[in-house]
Amino acid sequence: MPTVTSRTGWVSVDTTDQGLPTDVRIDADGLRTHPQAIAAEILQACRRARLQEQVNRRAELADAGVPAEVLAGMGLATADDLAAAELADDVESGGRETWMRGL
């Protein structure tokens, strides 16, 4: 099961490979945060876990010889999809521009 930590580090979520939460941990700082903000972090973490697992599954299938057109038809996320989702999460959460990734 994937484990993902939120951008702030307040929330850690274990998920199924479909991104459904099976365990949620919130640290003391997170408990002092507005519940809607914590809920948003949980949802972002679950979404990232699901996308990461799809990227991993796509790579496994490609390594096993599944043709690219079949993979495309399966609708699995790509590394680009994951990167775009992470960037959107950064923008949504007020992330700052860094030398690694400009906003």
C-alpha cells in the first residue's frame, strides 16, 4: 500500500492502489488547522497516491512488453500527468517558485 505525506507534512495517508485511504495520520500542527484545509490535504495526498500507482503500473506493464497503444487505451496516468497534478497542488496550496520548478 502506498503511503503519501501531504505538502505541509501535517497529514500522512496510507491508500489502496486506487487512492482510497486506509489510514490517515494528522500531526499536532495539523490538528490546529481548519478542518477543511486538512480535508483538502487528505484528498490531494490520495489523488497523488493514485496517480503514482498508475504511473508505477504503467511502467511495470511496459517492462512486461505491453504495447504503448494498449497502455494508452487503459487510461493509466503518465509521469507527465503526475507532474501536472503535483504542480497544480503546489499552485493551489500557495506553493512558491523554486530553482527546481518555476510556477
